[in-house]
Amino acid sequence: MSVYDFLLYLTGWPLALVLFCGGLYFTIRTKFPQFRLFKESIRVVSEKPKDKESISSFGALMISTASRVGTGNIVGVSTALCMGGPGAVFWMWVTAILGGASAFVESTLAQIYKKKDPQGGSYGGPAYYIEAALHSRVLAIVFSVALIFTYGVGYNMLASYNLQSAFSGFSFYNEQTPLIIGGVIAFLTLYCLLGGGRRIAKITGVLVPVMGALYVLLALVALIVNFRNIPGMLGMIFSNAFDFKAIFGGFMGSCLMYGFKRGLYSNEAGIGSAPNAAAAADVSHPAKQGLVQMLSVFIDTLLLCTATAFMCLCSGVAPTEELAGAGYVQASLSATFGPIGPVFIAVAMLLFAFTTLLGNFYYIENCFAYILKKTPSKMFMNAVRFIGAVLIFLGSIVSFGFAWDMADICQCILAFINIPVCIILGGVAYRALDDYVAKRAEGKDPEFKASEVGVKEATDFWN
């Protein structure tokens, strides 16, 4: 077995086991915050930072959601339905619910161990809590390199491939079309990135809510138009999800496997990406940002991925392996809305891919800052952005299988590092949540002191 084959093997049941067990463990230890604190997570999002120049909870939510909400919400869901069956939707829901607890823990840890920048703001992520709490800079650097590779190569190339594939059903599509689309999206991404992190926050803050609202609205219209098919659609989802004979008879290609893999690609819970954005938020208590990032997982999977699945399955068009990818979504919307359907999906894919690419580079820059132990120079980061733009262009011309395999392998490596680390350090996050809940019960706006939850290491913000 080659190294490549071994890495692909790890993206199967080993990854599914780590995600499921990790998410279940965090859910139990945090006492099911996905349900008991859901209303509180919505309230926290609207809070304003004390410093007007700092990134708010909402701003950090938009940066992380920009990365989560992407082509995986359309093409990833379509691929899961066509390759694994309708039951994949149910296992995506499971991934999101359990992943909400994983997102809470990793983002709370990122807030506790975040660092202060020269301007008074903050930055951080898994690399920082790995070094601060586990005292292992080597492991932290390995994680940072893996994250740079995941987002700079795996995810960015896949987003570019998925975007150009959305145009494959149009009459103008030919051998040159991927090159043109790849060149345009690479140029636009590079242009925005040269404006720096503040511009990223502003652009995604406008595009993500509009993009998501329009997409969900279209899904609701599709359900209304095809309301007679809803009972049969729900029956397909649940009967296929619990057909354990079929699942274990062909596990690697089952609805459970595709639901977990595509759910992870979509919401990224537990792989250590969102904590990089969570650490930048200006909040009075780390648990606040943990709750906000938990909400981001729900927005991505329970709302947007479900919207895609329901639009497709209620259309009456059966998912097949030949339609895997953008083709199934286009065929489904054509059946419901006529020629305007594929046009809308192409536009949605453009926005989804664009915001994904912008959010991804935010994480890449944060990891380079950690490795170099300082904010990278403008010249260095411009070079990184240029290389990233080239990879985005190349992603438009790679094969379907290579694009997805690279993304699966990259996210698998991150999950195998971050989830065990969060299990080891999780006690701090659990106590922080208990501290937050207790202070809220007293009618206070909770403020945090690291020593009160047993943090012995020095922190930049919570002493």
C-alpha cells in the first residue's frame, strides 16, 4: 500500500470514528450545549465589542462561516447524495449536531490562549493552545503546516474545481472554460486579499448573510412547488440512513461514510480551522465565542446543506453516480424552475467559492504568523497570496477524483491532531462553560479570569 493509498484509507472509517466519538464525548462533557444554550448563542452574536476597531463576535462568525459556507454546501451535498444515497443527509445532521460541541471546545480554547497583537487586538488558534498548554511547539508547527496545506492547496483547489464544474451544463462550456473561470476567480481573490484582513471581514460580512438568505429562500420555494414529494423524500432519507445491511456491506461507499466526510468538509467542526477566527473576536468571556462558533456549524450544515439536499431530493430527479457534483443540483433545479435554475446555481457557486477562498486565506496568514513568531512582512504575504492564486487557477483544471481526495486527506490530518488535543485540554473549556452559565444565572454579563478555571499558564488577556 502506497502512502497515498494509506492516507485515503484513513479518510474512511478511522476518520468517521474520530469525528463521531470526539463529538459525542464533547457533547456529554459540555452537557449538550447544542440544545440548552442554543438561544444564548443567538443572543451572544449580536453583542458589540468594547473597542470599535476590534473584530466583533459577529465579525468572527462571518469569517469562519465564510470558510465553512462554500462549494461543499452545494457540490459536496450533491456528491454525498449521488455516491452514498439520500441517507447521507441524516448522517450530515449527526455530524453537525455532534460537531457543534467540538466547535465549542476548540473555539473556547482558542479564546483562552489567544495572544495580543501590537495594535491591541488578538489572534490565536490551535497552534497557540497546543504550545501554551501542551508545551509542544513541534506539534504546533506540524499542525500549522497541515492547516496551510489544507486550505492553501486542498480546499482552495477543490473550491476552484467545483466552481468551474457548475458551468459544465451550459452550451458555452468547452475545454477553455475552466481556464477562463479559474483565471477570473484567482484574479478577484488576489485583488481582495491584497487589501488585508480588515477587507476580508468587511467583504464576507456583506456577502455571507445575503448569499445564505437567498439560497435558503430558493430551497423554501422549491419545497412549496414540490410539496407533494416531501413525504416520499423524508421516507427516502430515513430508510436509507438506517439500512445497516447496505451500510456495513459497502461501508466506504455508504451513506454514513459520505455523510460524515462531506459533512466535515462542509462545517469543518473539530479540525481546528474556525478557532483561528474565533481567537480574533473581542469578547468578555471565552465561552461566548465558543457558542458563536457552535452556531456557525448549525448555519452551515443544518440550514444550508439541508437546503441543497431538500431542493434536490424533492425535485423528483433521482441521484445517480453519473450526476455526482454540480450536475445533480442543476438537473434538480431545472426540473423545478426550468432554465433559470442552473443560472442561479452558477451564481450561488460563484459567491460560495469566493467567500470560501477569502476565509481560507485568513487562516493561512494566521498560521504563517505563528510559525515565523511574528506578523509576516507585506512582501512575504503578498508572495503567499500570489502562490495561492496560482493554485486556485490550477484547481480549475484538475480531475474530480484528485480534487476531492486531496481535500479529504488534508482535513483528515487536521482532525487526527486537533480532536485528541482538545480531549486532553478540554477540562479548561468545560470549566469555562460552567463559569459562564453560573454568572449568567446570576444576571451578570460574564467576565472571565483564567485562574478561576484552573489555567496555570500565563495568558495575554485573562489574568
